[in-house]
Amino acid sequence: VPFEDRVGRLDAITRGLTLAARYPLVRTIALGAPQLARIRGAVTHYLWSALSAYFRTEVFALREDLLEAYGGRLLKLPNITPGGLVLVKEPMVLSYNALHRAVADAFAEIGLPAHFSHGLFPINVRLAEGTPNARVDSRPRASAKVHTDIWAGDPIGAVGFMLPLLGDIERVRVDWFEPRAMPDHLLCALADYDHGTPVAADAERYADGWQRGGLLMFDSFALHQTQRPGPGLRVSLDFRCVARQQVASDGAMADVPRTLLPMDDWLDYGHGRVLVTQDPLVPYTQPDRPAAGYPVVIGTRPLAE
Ligand SMILES: [Fe+2]
């Protein structure tokens, strides 16, 4: 079995859970309709709070089909990185914390925290466009290239999570692949995902890892690629956790330019503490290069003394 230790770790984490899809390096965990509705509502409010704060003279209704109704305006928000990250800014602080709480509660309800020592902070909200964009898609670390998140700087021992939530999920999808092997010299951050092309070229595609209503969990060796089939928008969440069970192929845990929080602290946002930022919602002026961490200065405050 290729990657036996890594596959075994995912088996241990998903034991007893209802899976909507199961591949060696990628699992889709079924979430309950109430859990999904809470998270979907919270992410809709997160986007709505950005729209209403930025376009001060326009009316935005908080509606289920926010993406379909206001997609053009969403794409004009100033806090979206070239990679589609919808950054948290001061007007969105309250809605971020409500969203984090909804995600952390679902994570805890299905029993996942016991398997992880740390969570990467904050949770990423991503707006993906279906329309190909040569400028964006040819960037050295474009998500439209086949890659593993190790090449983006994530820890090898990290387990990734993605949750497709709104919009054209079926079309503006992420495709998943299993490499035949992962050579040691590719177990590090790469300046350009093209350096991994030999591994990506003969990887095996997983048919349907990506599904509406499922929390996708993936090993850091899983290759993936954002698909751009034509006009359409999709919103998904992504975050990483560090597995308690480290396996031989994780190697030594290198210093990573990410904010790792102990699992209990990560779970506490929106409960006993809140993320804060003073960063105003104004045009994004940072250079388009990989940020060494979250590109907004964020802090934490306790909710009660
Ligand atoms: Fe990725």
C-alpha cells in the first residue's frame, strides 16, 4: 500500500464517522443538515457584512443566494487576494467569530478534536471564480496548478479540511489526485508549483472527493487543483490541523510560517475569546507574492474576564 502510514492515520481519524466518499488520501465526512445550515448562514453573513460595509450607498439583502444575486459586487471587494482569500477586516470581525464558532462546534460535534494537537488560525474563506484568468492561473503558486499544500508551506504532518458551501460547487470544483510517490526533495515549500510537475503528471485522479454537504479531509500528500470550467462562483472554507499521531513520513516538524494554536484555543473562538483586527476594509495593496502567514494583522481578546 503506498503511503500506508498516512492512509492508516486517516482511517484512525475517520473511524466511526459517516463518509460520503473514501479514497486513500482524501475522505469526505458527511455533516448534518443543521450543522451545514449554521455554517452556511454564518459564511453568508460574513460576505454580506463586507458588502454592506464597503458599498455604503447600496442595498444588500441577507439572502440565501447571495453569490448569485451579488456576485459582481463580491468580486469588486477590496479584501480578496489573488488566490481568492476573503480576508477578515474590521467590519467583519463579529461575523468572523460567529463563523468560526459554527465551524468549531461542528468539528467538535463529530469528535475530530481528539485527533489533533493544533489548528492553523484563522479559518480561510475562499471565493473561487470559474472563469479562467491567465494572469492569476500562471502565478508561481496558482491553485489552478496541481499541487500539495506542502509546496505552499504547510506542515507535512498537517491534515487539511475543505468545506464547499455556496454557489456553483459542482462546476467550480477542486479535483484530487494521488501521487505515485512523493520524493524527499519535494517535501518542502516550492517557489513554483511547476517544480512538482513530474509528480503531478502521473498522479491518479480521485473521481468524486469534492461534494456538496461534505467536509473534505485530506492528507498533506494529496495533490489538488482548482478547476475553472467557465463563469460561476463558489465559496468554500479551508483550514488545517496538525494530527496528534505523527507518522514516519512526516519527518521532523519544521518551523512553518503559520499561526498554530493548541486545539482547545482554536475551538474557543466565538465562545470564550474573539479574533480582533483594526485593519480597515480598504483596497488591497499588498504585493502579489506568497504571504508568510495571514496577510492581515489579527489579535485575540478574551470575551469575559
Ligand atoms: Fe492547496
